[in-house]
Amino acid sequence: MSGALENIRIIDLSRVLAGPYCTMILGDLGAEVIKVEAPDSGDETRKWGPPFQDDVSAYYLTANRNKKAITLNLKEEEGREVIKRLVQDSDVIINNFKTGTMERFGLGYETLAEINPGIVYCSITGFGETGPHRYLPGYDFIIQGMSGLMSITGTAESGPQKTGVAIADVLTGMYACIGIQSALLERNSSGIGQKVDIALYDAAVSALVNVGSSYLMSGNIPTGLGNAHANIVPYQTFKTADSEMVIAVGNDHQFTTLCEVLKIPQYAQDKRFRTNPDRVKQRDVLIPLLQTAFLQESTEYWYEACRKKNIPAGPIQNIQEVEQDKQLQARNMFITYDHPTIGQIKMIGSPLKLSRTPVTVRHHPPNLGEHNDEILQPLYEKMTHKGEN
């Protein structure tokens, strides 16, 4: 079985997370991805650790499978000439240099589109290629703070909190993937490529979704509610007799059923709590009443009781428990793969499940410059012959 993107060739000049995450998704879907790195240092994440497995960092491994790797010095004319040669036979080029860097290299969109009019050129930057902040560097942590995400994460007691992963990078990588595939799809009818301009700042602000919309409608500035929900009650964590769990009641019928499960049916009929708008207004009154009930039994007890009554609920699992989850095992969300120099590696699998063109792991996360001979040697030979002629 072939991959959905098996005839697509991608030149990946990106590093760290947003760009590599995007190209890993495309590689998982079958695209040929050529990762281009600086000869000496390579992708910064190669050194981000511990943990390391024989000097290979877990951080690097997480976003670089299904790629080949070459090294080029783009500050030298020879390296830039190789990129132009690769562009002739490629479909996509992606970079996450600061705005203006590719143009200074002589590798801007207009230049490469003259070489290959069908090229899809994706630029990932902190703030985009337009606007007053376009030349500023962008880092996930800073973007989380500036975008409003941190202001609604955490509580009044904790203050603003970032998410546990670089969520702005992850979102940007997915948006870049969508943009690239959309441009490739449009190219089927127009025959020409285009530039895809993706900013971490834009992606993070888009993630404000209903909270952002609520502010735009009401003018009320939202604050951090911790594990609670701004628009739905009860939709938060509750302590149980032995741990904590998540309850996500989305409608009035579910609330009535939850009260029955908790053996406090009278609250479902209480005029203060009958509808969701009522419960949002009376949050401070209702939540302590529910919390008292949840403390009477264990998380496992309440989870099973809620599951039987179709009340959305779940335990709060650590990552070890997640790895052991039978549902995720059935979905192949944790995989092992043989690496030629460090042995077996464990990786999180792909959530993309395609029936005819399934995701496959064809290449391990490559070592620095691992495919120089395979990819660069033929190009250098052509360049030498051209010079001789």
C-alpha cells in the first residue's frame, strides 16, 4: 500500500518543533522529506536533553521520523545552489527562518518560483511576514504569553500558566500542514504553486476559539478558571476519595443523570441549577455541593458509574498510564522502530488512520547528514559536469 502523498517531495529547512512536526506529518502520509541542516550543529533539538539514547535526544526523535537528512551551509554559494537544484524536482519547500532570511540567501519565493512555478513555499515565523512585528523572533513560550492563552490558563491563585507542551508550535505545525496540502490540491487545477505564510502568533490566537469569541461578543476580559469551563457547568475536575477525575456535563439531561448517580437528585430540580445558564451563574454555590458528593467514593467507582449512564467522565492519567491504555494500544498510538545506531526506539504513533493509504514508518529519525551521499553526490556530479561544459 502506498502513502497518500507518496509522489510529493519536500525540502525541509526547518528545525526545532513547528516546522519539523509539520513535515513529519507529511512524511507519515507518504511524502519524501529531505531534512536540510547546518553541517556542524544540525537541528538544535539534537542536543536538547536529557534524556538521550546514545547521544540522540528524545526531543529530536519526537518530530523527525520518515525523513532523510543532508547537511548544507546556506551561507555559502554552493549550498544555496544545491537548494535551487533540489527545488527543480520538488513540490514543497518549508523554512522557519526569521522574516527576510531566505531572501538574503537568494532563496525567496519569487526566486524559487522562477525555477519551479509549481513549488509550494511555506514560511513559518513567529509573527508572520507582514505587520510591524514581522522581523521579531518567535518562541512558543513568548507566543503563549502574548496570544492570551496564558491569561486564561491557571487560576487567580496560580497566575498565568503555560501549557505542558509547546502548544503554539504544535498548532502552527498543523496549520502549516493544512496550508501546504491545500496549496498542493489547488495546484492540481491551476498548475502553479503559491506561498504559505504561517505565524505562531496567528495560530495561538486562533486557539482562543470560544473564549475569544465570548470576549468579542461581551467585551468582558476572561481570566484563568483552572480546570473549570467559562461557559459550561459542571465541566471541570473533582476530587474523589482517592484522586481526581474529569466531569464534562454538556447539557441539562446529563446534569440530571449526574445528580442521580451522585445520589443528590434534588439538585437537578433546584431552580438555581435547572439550566446551564443557571448553573454558570450559580457556579460558586453548586460546585461545593457536587464536590462533597464526589468525595464519598473512588475515581474508579465514579468513572464506571458515569460511563454506564453515558455521562462524559474520565480519570486523570499520567503518561505511564496513557502508554498502558488498552484503547491507545488498539489504535497503535505507541510504536517501536529499529534505529541503525541506537537500537530500538519508542515513539508516539500517528493519529491519522486512513483506510487505503495508511500511515507507515518507513524511515527512522535520521542522523545528521545521513543521506549526504545518496542525495548530494549525484547533484554535485551534475554541477561539476555543467561547470566543465
